[in-house]
Amino acid sequence: MKQIPTAKLVELYYRRALSAMEEIYGITIFGLRFFRYVFVPPYEWGEVRKHMDELGAKSIPLLTVVGTIMGLILALQSRPTLDRFGAGAFLPAMIALTIVRELGPVITALIVAGRVSSGIGAELGSMKVTEQIDALEVSSVDPYNYLVVTRVLACILMLPLLTVYVDFLSIFGGFIAEVLAGNTTFQLYFSDVISATTFLDLIPGVGKTAVFGFIIGIIGAYEGFHTTRGTEGVGRAATTAVVLASLNIIFVDMIIVQLTLMFFGA
Amino acid sequence: MESDARDILIDVRDVWKSFNGQAVLRGVSLQVRAGASEVILGRSGIGKSVLLKSIVGLLVPEAGSIRVKGEEVVGLGPRQLNRIRRNIGYVFQYAALYDSMTVRENLEFPLRKLTDLPEDEIARRVEEQLRLVDLAEAIDRMPSELSGGMRKRVGLARAIITRPAIVLYDEPTAGLDPMTAHDISDLMVDLARRFGITSITVTHDLQCAHIVADRISILEGGVFTHQGTYEELRKLEDPLVRAFFQAVT
Ligand SMILES: Nc1ncnc2c1ncn2[C@@H]1O[C@H](COP(=O)(O)OP(=O)(O)OP(=O)(O)O)[C@@H](O)[C@H]1O
Ligand SMILES: [Mg+2]
């Protein structure tokens, strides 16, 4: 076996840590720029709409399947447990709250991160290595405004909508499981769901997905914009974007949940 | 002397640019007169594209001065840079067509962003421009459906569609067959005459250099080592210069 001298190893880790810090710093600056641009013209609403359409079209088939099945599984798994504690009647409420507060937003964000962060990373990455971003700049178009702001805005606007869609499907999936088992009726299930969920559950749950949308868009765009080394770099930009976006979503979610509990109570 | 200085449209002085501690441009200088056609020859990887990109402000040199129409480019903010860029068309080495747009949209893009021409004028210009590069039939195709040479010609059409006073051509004929290359070179001369274009052309194509160049400069080791007309350089005994010219003669 080849031995690596300790000094070399220390240096290696030091350099890795340094480049990780640089990346965090880079993404932060890149993200802050968004707020400097988003309120000033020129606005590219045509582009934003186009990206919203694309984002929806890319994500909806997968979200439909996953959303429905997630609710179904949640009902199947929870039924025996709740029954054991004699709490079977709470099932619709439990499903609704679990979905609306947590599972719906996070699963939606993670799935969209997988499809869209990588998509943005690869698309902008290939634009970068083929000098299309330079070409924009030469045409006096600010690439950040034209490519990044539009995509990030599309993510911020679309994610809450997609989350509501997934929430609804998942709760419906739970209903399917329950009705097939002969445990409930449409009226019974949905009146339980409606009386259990308040706006104080829905608003933070859906609202935080706008933040996830920002993360998905910004990280995808950052990786794309900083692609180097040709086509190989494009692939790497796409995968790094998914990994970083997913990690950040989970991490930020943890913070938001703490804040929500502080401000909105249990 | 006074009128001389005003005559210079592109004035590069003592420009240094390095990447990762490796100096690519080492104090390079170049003056191009209004209406002149300058050709740059140089080995692959020597910094020709870096020089062109520095002139439009896509890359920022560490030292030196670059003046376009008398205005300093180095260290300029985005807004002022854009004002200068309105006068410059850039033909990218690999065309850099927007892959998400059709050929038509690619050509419309600079017109929409840089001018406020009416729709029918935009459409007319796009068609005229494509006829000029002999690609009228490709107007509704996507860049991915074009050959390398066709992409190159669309890139050229896009660069000159706004009628810029200055055009920077990065290997306009690379990857084209000799006939098309010849046509493109003729087109460059024709455009220069018709619209009074000042240009810098980076090329490996001696035939193109012969057709378009008023003067040729050879980039080596980060500076221009030789400068002169095609005929003047062809007679030089310098091994580097000979190497370029041997390829054709
Ligand atoms: N953005 C960049 N980052 C790092 N290095 C770069 C960058 N652009 C150019 N270089 C380096 O600068 C040197 C000159 O590159 P340049 O593209 O100007 O060459 P060139 O003369 O145009 O060659 P070719 O004829 O092959 O196009 C190369 O060594 C290249 O690796
Ligand atoms: Mg080059």
C-alpha cells in the first residue's frame, strides 16, 4: 500500500476545507446578487413564464405519482400503529398534518431539486462552456439577469403551487388506502381533514417551499455559471447541483421548522 | 500626430493577462486604424482569443490599457461597457449560437436587445442577413440541426446584424471547406467596404488572411513579434513566420 505522508494529508484536507469555504462564500454572494437584481428592470417576464412552464412540465408527472403513493403508504403504515393505541379515528387528521406541514413541502422540493437543479446546472453549464453566456454579454444582455433571475423566480413561484398540488394528491392517496380498506367514506375522511388543518399549518408549510425554490434555482445556476473544463464539467455541475440543493433544503427546513414552532406554536 | 491618434479605433497598450499564475499576454500592444482590417496569426493556445475577449471586456487584463473609440475598456462598469459593446460585433470561435433558439431567434436576439427596430424591419433584416451567408433555407432550424460550417456562418450573421462599426472575428473560416471559406473571406471584405467596418480577425487560414488583411500581426510569447502586410511577411526568413506561410506555399 502506498503511504501518504501526514504533512501531505494535512495539506490536502486543508485545501479541501478551503475550497469548500470558497464554494459556500461564492454561493452566498451569488445568491445575494439575486435580491439586487430582482427589483430592478429590465424584467424578463416572457422568460420567467417559459421557465415556469418547463419546470411544471418537467416535474408534474413524477410529483403526481410520488404524491399519491406517498399518501397511500402513509395511511397503510399508520393505520395499524394508530389502531394499537386506539387512535384510529385520528388517521385523517394525522395524514393531513404530516403532509401539509412537512412531507408535502420537503418531498416536493427534493424531487424538484433532482429534476430542476440538475437541469439548470447542465443547461447553464453547457451555455458557459460553449461561450453562449459570453455571447449574451456581448449583446449587452446581463447574463445574471437574463438566465439566473428568470430561472430562480420561476422556481420560487412554482414550488408553492406544486406543493399544494402534492399536498392535495397525498391526502387523496391516503383516502384511497382508507376507502379500499373499508375504513371511511369520502365525506367522513375529508371533513376530518378539513377540520384538522388550519391556515397556520398550511401557510408555513407552503410558504417555506418558496425558500426551497430559491435554493434549487440559485444552486443550479451557480454550478452552471461556474462550470469549467468542457463537457465533463457540465455533468459535474449537474450532479453537484442536486447534492448541494438537497442538502441545503433539508438543512434550511430544519431551521424553518424550529422558527415555525417558535412563532406559530405547536 | 493629433489626427493620427484620433484615427486609431482600437488601441491596445501593454496588456498583461494571466491564468493561474501563467502569463498568457505579456505586455501586448496593437493599434488598429478606423476602417482597417487587422489579421492576427499565432499558434494554438497562444492567447489570440484571450486578446479578442479582453477587447470586448469579457476578460479583464491585470495591467495595460485598451481603448475602443478613444474610451478605456479596462476597469469599466457593466453599463459603460454595454455602451461600447453596441459598436462591436463578435464572431465566436465555436459560433456560440443559443441552442434553445432557432436560427431566426438567434439573429433577432441582438436586434431586439440593442435596437428598437419595428417587427417587420427585424424580420427583413434577419432574412437579408441569412441570404448574405447563404443560409436562407435554415431560418427555422435549431442550431443542433446545423453542420459546424453552417453554425459558423449563422454566428457571423448574428455578429454583424446590428451593423457594428467594429467586428472581431475569431477564426471565421475554421472548419469550412475551401470554397465556403473563400466566400466568407470575400464577404468579410465586402462588408468592410459597404459598412466601413474596422476588424480584427484571428485565423489560421492563410487564404483568408491574404484576402482580408490590410496588415498581419503575429502573436508569440504574449506579444506581437512581427507585423506587416501579407507580402512583407511572406518574404521574411524568420522561422516562425516561415512556419505559418509554408503551410500554403
Ligand atoms: N477562461 C480561462 N481560464 C483559464 N485559462 C484560460 C481561459 N481562457 C484561456 N485560457 C488559457 O489561455 C491560453 C490562451 O488561450 P486562447 O483561447 O486565447 O488561445 P488561442 O490562441 O485562441 O488558441 P486557439 O487557436 O486554439 O483558439 C490557453 O493556455 C488557455 O488555457
Ligand atoms: Mg482561440
